[in-house]
Amino acid sequence: MTEFTAIAGLLIVLMFGLSYRLIRGPRVYNRLLAAGAIGTFAIVLLAIMGYLYERPEMFVDLALTYALLNFIGTVAISKYLENHPEERELGQPGDPPERIAG
């Protein structure tokens, strides 16, 4: 049981590192990848919690549902960015134009 809690703690620490990339960018694709990775870590945490609480069947169902929502959200945002190229090139708020352009 302590192995599962150690792995869960490590995943939570990694999620904090990814949340920095989610907030700071520098591009929207970095943020999108960080959000997907955080979602994947949350799925793994749900599966670990299922084994810790000795109810894996319930938590695995929740993890699969969350994985499906994570995938659909990523595809939806990608399609939006494909159809709105002006949103793709945005950097940080307040960036000079030369940093945004490239």
C-alpha cells in the first residue's frame, strides 16, 4: 500500500510541474500538451485510488470516462485552433510583437 501512495505523491508533484507549463506557455500548444498530460496523470491517480480503497471496478470506470472526456476536449480544442489560426500564435499577455511572431 505504501508503494501506491508513493507513486501517487510523485504524480501529484509532477502535476504541479505541468501546471507551471499550463499557466506560463509560451505557446498555446504547450498549454494544450500540459493539460493533456495533467489529465493523463489524473487518470492514473484515479486507478491508484481504486486499488487503495479496494474498489478498482468503480474507479477504473471513472478513469475511463475521464480519459474519454480528456481526449474529446483535446480534439475539440485542436479543431478550434485549426480553424482559427490567429489564436495559435498568441504568446503571453503583454509580449512584444516580435516574440509573438516567432
